Amino acid sequence: MIEELHIAAQYGQRIIVRLKDGEKVTGKALLTTFPDRVKVQTIDETVWIPHQDIEHVERLVKYH
């Protein structure tokens, strides 16, 4: 799961992160130096999500 976040950040892909509390965060994965959380740029804001709060990650891949 964490590897998927790193791949998405490297390629500038959008992701959908489902949290353990049921909330979903959609945005662009961003590279960060923090090993225990992911940075996601949503339409409205930048969100930091601790890895332990993540239940599932989906990468949204564009086909040209």
C-alpha cells in the first residue's frame, strides 16, 4: 500500500485514499521526506495523512 503511494507520487498520479474511519481523500500524491505519512494535494488544500490511518489506496492512471 505504501509502495503504491510512492509510485503515484513519482508519476504525479491522482489517488483515492480510504481511511479507517471511512473517509475518502482524493487528490494528487506528493513526494515528501516524512517516512510515516503521505502528502495529498486535494482541490481545496494539502492534507497530511499518517500511514496508520490508511485502510486502502487506489491509483488513478491516465491512458493517453
